[in-house]
Amino acid sequence: MAEVQTNFQMLNHYRNLNKKRIEALESGNAIRYFELCEEIGVSPENRELYERGYADAIYEGLTENSDDSFSQLEEISRIALRRFPELEKGESIMDKEISRRLGEIRKAGYDVPAYSRLSKKEKWNLLINIRNDLGKKLKREDPRIYEEIREQNQRQKNDAYRFR
């Protein structure tokens, strides 16, 4: 009898968590949505919200758990926000280049979700989400470094067009 009651309590617990997960989805609470999807072990219906929650949760972990979190944020941002080489007309960035950049970001300390089974478009969207997230955070934390990276990218772009 006790086992049945325990199973019933667990079922109610997971129903309550799922209800909270749906509320987080509907309200756009990215971190809460990510955390509840992970806790329950379900695939997210809204991949973009889930990935944003993942990125925000990682960033919060960086800022709360590390004395040198800003230097880590700067290092990761310099990798993530770096321009890809200029492309000729009709060229596109290769899947392996996107994967390489995601790998570099992960090695620098950003907890990039598994991406090996994602399509090229999904990897690109993940990278864009990470870049946007890091760009906003770096701009808020140290606008000087954000501008330095932006200016470096602009110089790289200008140089590429000057030598064509």
C-alpha cells in the first residue's frame, strides 16, 4: 500500500512540475523552462526558449560561482563574437566551421549544449543565440571591451573588401 501511495505522490509531483513547465513556456520564462525540462526529462517544445534559458543559466552560474567570471566572459566573448572570414558570392559557412567555433566556445568555458546531431541550420541558430547572449552581457558588463571586439570585426570586414 505504501508503494502505491509513493508512486501516486511521484506522479502528482511530476504533474505539478509539468504544469509549472507549461506556465514557464507560456510566460516566456526561459531559465525556468530550461530547468523544468531538464528536471522532468522531456524534450522542449520551444527549442529557442530552451536554448536561451540554457545560456542564461550558464551565465548565471559563471557570475555566481567564479571570482574570475568576468575574465572568462571576456575570453568566451572574444571567441564567440569573432567574425567568420568573408565569403565570396555564392559561398556559405561550412557546417564544420560552425562546429569548430562552438567547440572553441565550449573549451573556453561556456557550457554549449550537445550539437553534433543538430542540422547545420540548428547549429547556426545555436551559435547566433550564444553570440547574442554573450554580446548583450559583455556590453552590459564592460562596454569598452564590447566596442573593441566590434571595431576589430569591422576592421576585418573592411580589410577583406579592400583586398578584393
